[in-house]
Amino acid sequence: MSTGLLGLRVDGARLRRSLEAMAELGATPGGGMHRLALSDDDRRARDLLVSWLEELGARVEVDEMGDIFGRRPGRDAALPPVITGSHLDTQPRGGRFDGVLGVMGALEVLRTLDDHGVETLRSVELVDWTNEEGSRFAPAMLASGVWAGALDRDWAWARTDADGFRFGDELARIGYRGSAPCARRPFHACYELHIEQGPRLEREGVTIGVPRGVVCLHWYDVYLEGVANQVGTTPMDGRSDALVTAAEMVLEVRGLPARMGGGMVATVGELTTHPNSRNVVPGAAHFTVDIRSWDDDLALRAWDALQAEFRAIAERHGCGIRVEETWRVRHNEFAPELVARVRDTAERLGYSSLAMESGAGHDASYLATVGPTAMVFVPSIGGRSHVEVEETGWEDCEAGANVLLHCVLASADEPAPGEDAV
Amino acid sequence: MSTGLLGLRVDGARLRRSLEAMAELGATPGGGMHRLALSDDDRRARDLLVSWLEELGARVEVDEMGDIFGRRPGRDAALPPVITGSHLDTQPRGGRFDGVLGVMGALEVLRTLDDHGVETLRSVELVDWTNEEGSRFAPAMLASGVWAGALDRDWAWARTDADGFRFGDELARIGYRGSAPCARRPFHACYELHIEQGPRLEREGVTIGVPRGVVCLHWYDVYLEGVANQVGTTPMDGRSDALVTAAEMVLEVRGLPARMGGGMVATVGELTTHPNSRNVVPGAAHFTVDIRSWDDDLALRAWDALQAEFRAIAERHGCGIRVEETWRVRHNEFAPELVARVRDTAERLGYSSLAMESGAGHDASYLATVGPTAMVFVPSIGGRSHVEVEETGWEDCEAGANVLLHCVLASADEPAPGEDAV
């Protein structure tokens, strides 16, 4: 990169306008967003993105999973490109920044390069990944998973939402089932700008988060079988109450991270009881356990300890117990040289930074299995995300986009191994 | 009553056949019953009952709430009658005995009187009360409540089920919206034979339960407001997890009866969380509390203690809390002279008996507000009720019907005050 570009900065006001324009498509009365994947609002958001990319003269391509790529050609089209983006779909009644900032930040990078007539050695590609949230079509990160080769395209097309609509049909309905193959191809570097979705940056007064990777993710399902009975006629001493049993287990999960150490988090997010009637002793219960840690083995040991405790609790209450080990993803490390670049770039631009881990999965998790990948985090006000009040300061959005700009620029001007910089 | 009638006994085999015939109408594959109020199966059960009453020559009358009365005239039609019965509707996937035994037992009493050509001074009326369970149309004991004057007829007609069908319309649809007013009228005595629905009689090896009344019933609703957040990115120490908060409260409720004493029971039967998603820290929760005791004041003091504890727990977790005092019914005492008659009759017939309280509400609870009322309980195998495996031994059904027979006979031959026995 020419040293003349060191002073290059994005246009923060324009970035804000892009984010605000996107936030109109699927806005909720509560100030949030409800733009589920492949909904009409998702189509409108995609149309707007495509129109902006076309204004820039980018080459737009839509693949079979609806992923939108906007390519700004480099001097050597044969070299693997630099990829940057995120997703435009949101959680149900979610926020305006999760995902969208990474796409609008990438757009702002392309626009800034154009404003200043910057040529890069490698092409720079913006990408909007389909169905990252997984709220309408499970699982999350569906399209980046297919692109990375971890998930099968036909299986993905056959995923249905709660109303029985198929992913592939809905993709065609909104006009975004493209013809380009959804398949991994070499890239030189991939960066994803994203809100932190947690409170650490704000609490520590830091602008840029530099995740070294994504923690492991272990999901379990626990099923309890007690004895349903009339509440008024069943004495306390003979009860096998599945909800009381589950309540003790929920508190075990809550106390687990403190017992295990290592920055682990453990959560029961879902709990249902049966028959769930106010005058029947609960006869059955189901709940989920989510355990995350950078240390995969610690998370496994934690589950072993928890499971032993669960069985003891169930036995004490005379409840049957069945556990399912539903899903396990190992922790995922980003490319150390790109992580270092994010950190160094923040420092050079005068932003404070904090080394951390990502507690949430991102499209970048799948991208990291294909090529060198890193992320840039900016603070979430109050640490809130996946809710309507999700917010990030406009200055922090701009700071994140500036770090993204200079990371992309640096990677886009790196020659192929054995070549000199052009 | 003539001493020649002391040896009178019901026909246990015929009682069993009646119960088995009724159990065919709405039978479930699991061996239980699914005969919701005003369903087609309820209509068939009513038709069968009416045909049996007509075979006996009883005068059948259906009132505006669908209650079916079958009158066996006494020598003095002007005297208030003896009423005995229960209900033919069942819980969803409930059992074959709850309610039905009280109606078939009453039928067996009428048949036995006919078999032996017994004349009584007072008329004896069998009754099938509509919608006792309240599972399809809330609240429970709807028709006996209207009859007793505690509930309004038009309000009852306007009750809707989960699909929006109105009680009054469904009553007309199945042909049981009768013309007789549903209104209290004097009776000399009322007896209801019912399964215990709890484990005490079986545990103590006793055949006849003699409830002195129905315990008080206090219902509460608790709403918690925490902070929903992404589970992976939200550290444990800053969470306001509404489910963890609710779990601590559930355990408080479980421990309450042991702390308060007095034979109280306390139950959380219903609990729901929001958004109830495995990767979101629960942001809100709702649960119910059901407290029952013979001692109304003890139950109120228990709630005061519980509520203080709830507020402390909510504050510790940073959760908002709102409580609603949803419903309170004071304990309800049966007529001591009739309770004594049930106990003495059991003894005279050679059945063991146990003084107890009813933990569940019954149509008899409303009847007791109008005139002298008592109940006869028989054992529930395993204490199970409101479930498909609900069961009572045939010999115990017969024993209960014999106690009912002799209680009815004794009351039906009692003269009006100031008269001699005829």
C-alpha cells in the first residue's frame, strides 16, 4: 500500500446514512428490526444493496444460496481476492446493527476506495451471507456453511420454517436463487466487522475488540419424567415433580462456570413443562444447556460434572432422566497474522483495543475453515444484542469501518508468496 | 328406614358394567378417557344415562346449563329431595373414574331401590353436573356454580373454549340446553361419591374416606422481567436471568409446606419463559403458585412469607417482579351431621374409614353453600388422577356405592322437622 493511503478514512456520515436506510426495511415500532431471512423485507434490503453495488460499478453475483457478492476488481484478477461482509437478515424483533454493520462497513470500504481512486492488487469482494441468524431456517450460518463445504446445498434448500415454507422455494420466490455455484473458492484474507454483542468493550472503555477466534459451543437437551398428579390431593412427600427437579438443575448450570473457571458461560435458555397446568404437579420437563468456552476440554469436563449432578438430583426426586448431546462445535481460531493486523491497525489509527474471544458464532467461523480470517468488533451499548434496543455509537461504527478499511487495504496489496509488492 | 333394609346392598357387578359401558364413550388408546364437556362423546354419555334413567321410570329433566336430573319420586313429593350425583365430563386424556363413579354410583342406588321395591319418604334425585372439570370451558364446576347462584347463567353461556366455541352454543348443538331453570332449590341432603384422587386411603389400607370439607384454594401468578441477551457474549456476572430467578422461587414454593406445617400443599404447575430460545438468556418468566390448606389464615401467612422471599430473590438477580392474587376460595365445611352419617354408615357396613379433607374442589363444594352436603371417597390406586392410568378397585367402587346407598336411604326417610318418621 502506498504510504499516501495511510491517512485514508471512511465517510462516517455516509456509513450512518446507509445503516439508517437499511434500518427502514423491516423496522419495528420498538425501534428494532424484524427482517427474517428470505422475507419481503430481506428482498428489499438485498435490492437496495445490489443497487448500491451497481452504482459503484461492482460486479454483482448471486449464488445458489442467495449469497450476494460485489466484486471491485484488483489489478491482478487471477489472484485470490480479499473478502469482507456479514449478513442483512436479523433476529425476530432484533436490532439494527447485528450483521448489517458488517455489510454496510464493507460497502463503505468499497465506496471510500472509489472516492479516492485507490487501485488494489487483489480484488476486494463484499459479501452478504444468507440466513446467518437461523431464526427462520435452522441452523444458523446456513449459507456460509454451504459455501465452506460444511453443509450440503440440497439439504439446506429443504430446510423449512415454522409454517412449512422451504428455504429453496422462498429463495426463488424473492428472486435470489442465483446460478453461481455456492462453493468455496480460494481467498487471500477475509474480514468481518461486527458488533461485540456483549458488554466487555463498553465496560472497559475500549473501541475495538480483537477476537482471536470463536469459543467452543456445546448443546445438550435434558428430558425429565416425573409423575403428574392433582395438586390438591397429592401430599408433598410422595411427589416426583419434574419442574422442581428441573429447577435444581437450572441452578446447577448457573453455578457451573464459577466452579469450573476458565471464562466459561453456561445457560439454560429453554424450559418447558408438561402438562403445564396450574393444578397439576408437573409430570415432565425438557430443558436445554448451552456451554461455551475457549477450552474445549474444560467444557467437556464441565458437562461430565454437570451430568453426574443431574443424575443425583433426578434420583433424589424419583424422576427419570434422559440426556442428549445435541451439538458440539470445537473452538475456532482465527489466522494469527490477521488478528495481529486488526490489533496493529487499531493502534495505528489511534483506537484503543482489547484482545478477546467471540462468544457467538459468525459467518467468519465457517470462513476461517477455508482461509485466513479475522474479525473486528465494536462496542454494544449495555452489551445488548438480539433485542430491539441493540445499539452501537455512530463513532464506534466509523472506527470499526476505518480499521476494516486499512486491514482490507493491507491484505489487498499483499503479493502472492514469492512475488514482490506491485 | 325399615330395619329390613339394613341388609340392602348394591349390585357390584352391575355397577362395574355401567362404569365399563360409560368408559367406552371417549376411550383413549392409553386406557383412559377424553370426554370433554359438550363434545360428541359427552352427548353420547348423556344419552346413555338418560336411557338408563328412563328404563327406571325416573322423571328426567334437563336444565338451561345442561344439568341432567333423574327423579325417583318419594311418598311426599312436597318435601325437599335427597340429591346425589357428580359429573360425566373428564379431563383431556384423563381417567375412567373421576366424576363418572359418582353418577354411576347414584344410578346403582336408584336401581337397587327399584330392585327391592323400596319406597322412600323423600324423592331421590340423581344429577349429572355439566362441565365440572373446566378443562374445555373455564372455570371448573361451572354448572353447579350457576345452580348454586355463585355464577351467572349468561356469563357461563358466553364462556369459550380454546377454539372459540361458546358454551351456550355447544350446549344447544348437542341437544342439552334444557328449559328448566338452572337455579338453586331446597334439598334435604346431598351426597357425592368420588375417588380420592390422592394416595392416603391406599397408603393407610382404608376403604372409605370421609372428608369434613374442601381445603382453601389460593392461586397466584408471578411475572419476572430480566434482561434477554445472547448467551455466548454475556458474562455470567452481569446477567438478569429470569429463568434462574424463577428456579430459585420454584424451590422456595416446594419447601414452603414443610416450613409452615398444617398439612398445606404448594405447587408451581405452570412455568413459561421468554423468548425460550436455547441461545438467549431468558428475559422474562411467568409461573403460577397454588396453595391449599384447611387453615385459610395459615395459607395467607404462607403467601406473605413467600412473597417477601420472592422479592428478595428478584432483587438479588436484578429482575423486576409483579405478582397477581388471581383467585382465593375459603375452605368449605360439609354438614357435620352428614359427615358423621358417612363415617357411621361405613362402620356399620364393615368398611374401614378415615377422616380427611378434600384437596380438590368438587360440585359438592357449591352444593354445600345451598344445603347439607357430604362426600364419600374411595381409594385411587397409586394416588393417580387426571391421568389415563387413574384407577380404583371394583370392590372399592362397590363399597362406596353401598355407603352412598345407606346414606341416601337414611336421609330420604328423615321427616320434615317437627314431624315423625312415616
